[in-house]
Amino acid sequence: MTGPEPLVVVGDVLLDEDIEGVATRLAPDAPAPVVDVTGDHRHPGGAGLAAAL
């Protein structure tokens, strides 16, 4: 049996970042939450995720 076949993935490789925290108020200049970040997790996204799978 031979090794895995080559795979070509075409597209943009992105870095996704998920944050954890608490949002208790909105920003004063936009209707967006202000998050007190307590942790984060970075992982490949876009074509990078397809290649990693």
C-alpha cells in the first residue's frame, strides 16, 4: 500500500480567532459589544481549514 495521494487546495488561507469573555456594555460610538477577553483560540480557516481536514 502506498502513502496518501497529494491534495491541492486553491483559495485564501485565513486565521480564524475565537474569543471567550464577557460583554456587559455596548461601545459608545457603535452598536457593538465591548468584550472583556479572558481567552482566545486560533485555528486555520478558509482553504487552510479544508487542507487541514
